Amino acid sequence: MQSACAAVLKRFIRHGRLRVHWPDGQAQDFAGPPGSGPEAAVRLHDARTVRGLVLNPTLSVGESYMDGGLEPLGCPIYDVLDVLMTNLMANGDGHPAARFGAAVGWARRRLDQFNPAGRARRNVAHHYDLNGRLYSLFLDRDRQYSCAYFPRGDETLEAAQAAKKRHIAAKLCLDRPDLSVLDIGCGWGGMALTLARDFGAKVLGITLSVEQLNEARARAAAEGLQERVRFELRDYRAVNERFDRIVSVGMFEHVGVDHYRAFFETMHRCLNPDGVALLHAIGRNEQPGSTNPWLTKYIFPGGYCPAMSEVLAVSERSGLLLTDIEILRLHYAETLRHWRRRFAANRDTIASLYDERFCRMFEFYLAGSEISFRRENMMVFQIQLAHRQEAVPITRDYIAAVENAVPRDRRVSA
Amino acid sequence: MQSACAAVLKRFIRHGRLRVHWPDGQAQDFAGPPGSGPEAAVRLHDARTVRGLVLNPTLSVGESYMDGGLEPLGCPIYDVLDVLMTNLMANGDGHPAARFGAAVGWARRRLDQFNPAGRARRNVAHHYDLNGRLYSLFLDRDRQYSCAYFPRGDETLEAAQAAKKRHIAAKLCLDRPDLSVLDIGCGWGGMALTLARDFGAKVLGITLSVEQLNEARARAAAEGLQERVRFELRDYRAVNERFDRIVSVGMFEHVGVDHYRAFFETMHRCLNPDGVALLHAIGRNEQPGSTNPWLTKYIFPGGYCPAMSEVLAVSERSGLLLTDIEILRLHYAETLRHWRRRFAANRDTIASLYDERFCRMFEFYLAGSEISFRRENMMVFQIQLAHRQEAVPITRDYIAAVENAVPRDRRVSA
């Protein structure tokens, strides 16, 4: 298998350099011209690892790293993935379709994304019911587990997450107090609490994670905001009340294509006639595809990041009007860089909560995600929707106006 | 047929009021509760008109108005269409799918939109090779025949068209002089001349209309801009040069769904690696459909305004990255209102250039279009595309910054 693996790498690596130390101790370079891309080195410890990389690379790169069969030498796993992704983007047919996970069949995608309420709850528990302390060791203080917003570029993670919440609040047009807001997939409650505290909204936040629910309720109580913010363990499909505003940040990735219609029907049904909704989610800046199988198996069962055309084909049928779409690109790469650094700084503590394999799994997930956003094929979209076009101002200038109008003492200093 | 027509109207009109004067001299009201919507009155002069309205309403309303068989009484045709559209939006299945032209079969849409180069040229000539003087009698001085931009809401048409060009120029990131720009569907050259004069670009504008080409070239010569702006009679599929920027305003409506792939392939092929492209076109803020048959027959043969999902499904496959999407809504209703008023003010002159029937045809087109934008189902999208995400700034704030930085003396005063 070693010669087969070498043949694949020789054809594949044309930019930068990957030095491979084979199980027999020999080292071999696979490289493009000097200076043509990132460089990294790995040791492959055994024949089983080599075989896995040849037969099922999309799953095996991650699994071998977790198990220790694939070991980065003198560099983090990020650098190894950077070499691989750079070559995937540059090779192929000159088209971004050929990349990480593209080998995975289309047929898998529907089955993987079949998320009725019971399975949706188990899928969520898989990731979000991890020990709550884990998230405090790599996220910002507010536990925003979604793309931050870096208008200047050098903000701290805390400032960038605060900017993200302001940016979304501005798009929600919270122009008077006591507007009712539904937050679908409220996480640990940071967005809901901010909308209540800083923008005078009355919020219902729903989640399927018991860990998140308990933490969110504790935070509301600690801030004395229980009267303005309720948190409930509820599936989005079970909401029947109506709200002035609906927001959903980083939850749509878990919905699954077959359930998009139910998601938009919920938004259509629960949004008041003059309401405004904002959907913030990860998408692929390319044609529809399927989720990388390693990511489905270890991190987000049932998860999928759609192409925009898949989302809009459903939203157009919902009867809601599109009123704006923003594409955030490098913001998530920056966010993930911050998370990766914080994770590394707290690695010993995290290893003591879990184990070495868990740490490697999480590192692979953070590094792979960052590379995907930096190398272009992934992005975040913010889709604004309404029943009536008069629900939002005629130009987009109000967004910056609201962002700049937030009292200085409420801003987190950079 | 009169009783059949009355039965249809009785079921259909539930908001506002339509008073119908039948050929026999009898008048009959079809109405919802008082104050429930707009009101209008029509006279139907003969049995042929009544029959057409029952058997083929989407084509016959416009044709009867053109032929004089349907005559608005004491109000413009706009008011009659307002009553009809208000009821179409409110009735149906409570969903914007049921509306003006929705009865038209899906099957027609591909045939109608089959636009190879020869037919594309004939289709363009049908509308744009009309006597050049006509357009000077209802458009602004710069002959911008596309949606203007009304950030304040009370701008003159001249100021709003200047604001539209600035808005698009800002999104093109013309951050240094001498950038090469391809303008696909350049019309009478207003956008190309502005980009050269005010933003230092070197522009190639292409059109399929001989009238537009001659006028655009004459304007470039009159302004002494021949060195910076070239105009050519060329199909977009025949462009092979590369450009730093590509802009296309109000031309995509003529492309046809089967040719979207060729359009985006042209953009992909002709855009430099660090380039930015901006596509501005009319779309439907609802699911895909087909063009109203009256509009296809009399105004825009081969024309179609797509749903966003139809456009993005193709652009995602092109290899270009989406970097922003803005949805302009009431801006076009305002633009059309200005055009309709100018047309009315110059009606005698236009009738002497053409005839009464032409005037009615054009009035029906302008009024029907304005209603479509005001009653929500139509919009304009501005899609920004690039090969690389670094081609545009990380936030959208640069757009307002560029708009506000234009020297005051270059602004058209409101």
C-alpha cells in the first residue's frame, strides 16, 4: 500500500510540500516548486494508517490523526490540512467542485440529514451536551458558538462576538421596546440576553440541548432578566405562537435539506405580518454537495451546510420575501483561529476533562473548519426575510446607523 | 359571456371596488367591504372584449386596453390594475404564487426564452430600436432604463439615477484608475460613461441595439471620452477578452433560463482573477414561474425575470463566489412612477411619433410594472461575484464610504 499511497500523493501535491515519514522510517517529499504553497510534515506510524489513507481518505485523515497513526511533525495539524486543502483547491478541474469530501456520494446526503424531532435531539446532544466547561475553555465569555464579526480585523474575540450580535440586532430592526423575539437554537442564551438587555426585546429562546437550557436559564436569573427572556427545550416545529421578530444563528446547519420546508413554514407561521426574520448559518459557496463523512461521524451527526440555491428554492415557496443577503467569508476563519488558539492554551485542562483522543478530534475539527473558510469554499450567509417589503427600510444604511448608535458603555472594548 | 364574466369578477373582487359598465349600458359594482382597497371603473365596449377577458384574461386585459375595448372611466389604467393586483395578492391560496400571469403554463417558458444570438438581436431590436426620441420623453437625461436608487425617497429621477450609478460603482470597488470594465448590455452608454468620467475606468460597453450603439458612441465623442470608452455591437457570448470588473445592469432579464450557464461562463471567463462583477436585474420575489404573456408578446419577447434560486443554482456551478446580494424593492416602483408621469406629460408628442394604440400599450406596460413592484412580487437584485473572497472588503461598509466620498460637484443636485 505504501507505493499506492506515494503514487496518489505524487500526483496530488503540486503546491507547497508535504514530507511523509513512512512506517519503515524512510522520509519522502511530495512537493511543487519552492515557494508554491504551505509546507508540513507527517509521520505515518503503521501500515493500517497508510491503507486507510488510500482507501478512504476523507474519513481516514481525521481518524488517523485522532488515533495517533498520523502524527504531524514539528507543526500543528492545521499546517497538514493547509497543504492538502491548497492542493485540492488548485487541482481538480480548476473548479471548486473538486475538494475535501467531494468523493462522498450524493445519495448519503438525504439519509444523513433525516432529522425528525427525536433524532434531532440526539444529534444535538451528541455535540452540545458535552461538559459545559469545555466550551468555556475555547469560546468567548458569552459562549457565542458561531461566526463573529471583525469589521476592523484586529478585534479581540469578545469584541468581535459583541459586534456580531449588534450586526444581527440591527438587521432585526428592533426600533421600539418590548418587541417579541423568537430565537431558534438559542445556545447558551447570549443572543437572547443581549436582545433583551441592550435592545429592550422580550425573547423566547429554544434549544434541544439540556446543558444549554440550564446554563441559559441560570444566566437569565443571574442578570435578573427572567421576566424578559424565557428559555425552553423545544423543537422549532413545535412553536405555534407569533412573534415580531425571529432570529436563528448557527442552528440551520443541523436542520437537514428534507426539513428546510418545515423550517421556513415555521418562520412563515410564527412571524407577525409586519415582522422581520434573520437567518444566520454556514453555507457552501459552490454547488450543493454533502457533508464530509468525518464531520458527520464525529462532530455533527445530521449536519449539512447548504448552497444558497438550496435554501432560497425553499424560502421562495414559503411566501416570505427575501429582503437582504449578506455573505460573511473570512470572519469565520478568524473566529476559528481564535477558538483554536484558546483550545491550545487550555489543552491540558481539556485533556484532563476528556482524553488525548478527544483533544485531537476537536483540534482536527477546528483546524479543518478554519481551512475551509480560509480556502474559500465555505461561508456564512445572513438572510433577512419579511412578509411585507415595508417591514425593513428601503436602503441598507440603517444597519450601520444602528451599529454606530449603540451607547459606548455597552460596547465591549477591543 | 357577460354573466360568466360577472360570475368570475364576483368571486375575484373581495378588496376595494371595480365598477363595470357592460356593453349594454348597465353598470355593476364588484366590491369588498368599504375602504378595503383601491377603487376603479371601466367600460367594456363590446361582446368581444368581454369574451376575451373570460377566456384569456392575462393577455386580454392589456390587448383590450390597447384596442380601446376596455376603457378606464375617470381614472388611469394604473388604478384598474391596482384593483386587480390587490385582489390577486390577497386571494389565491394566501400565497403569492397565485397572481397575474400565474395561469400561464410552465411549458411555455423554455420556448419563449430560447435566445440564441440571432433571435436575441431581434428581440432586443423589438424594444430598444424604437425611435430614440421616445426614450428621451420619459427617461431621465442620462437615459438610465433600469431601477433608480432613492436613499432619501424624495429624490428627482435624475438624482436617483445618479445615486444608482454611484451605488453600483461603489460595489465594483473601483479603487484605482484605469481598471478595465466590461459593461454587458450598455444601453445608451450612461453607466459606461459615468464609470470612465467619474471613476477613471476604461470601459467596453456592448449592446445588441443599433440605436443604442449609435447614441452611446455619439455621447462618448461629445464628452471627449472615446479613448476611455468603446462601444460595440456584440453578443455577450462573443466576448473573450479579460477585464478587471464586469457590470451588467438590466440586461439579464433578456438572457433566458437556458442561457444562464453561458452568461455566467462568460463572466467567469472574462473576469480577471482579482476581479469583481456586479449583476443588476429584475427578479421575482417568489418561486420560479413564467413571464406574463402580454409582456412577452408586446414588450419583451424572450424576456424573463427569474427567482433568485434559479440564478444562484447556475452561478454556484460557474466557479465564481457570491460576495453580496442586495434586494431593491420599492425603488423600482418609484422609478416607474416617474417614468409614467413623464410619459403622461409628453403623451401628445409620443402619439404624434407613433399612435394612440402604441401609447396605450406603453402606458399599460409602465402601470403594470409599477403595480408589480409595489404589490411585492417583483424586485431587483444586485449580485456581487468574484473569483477570490479577498477581491472585496471584509464588511459591506465600503459601499456607503465610497458613495459618500464622491465629490459634491459631481453629484446631481436633487
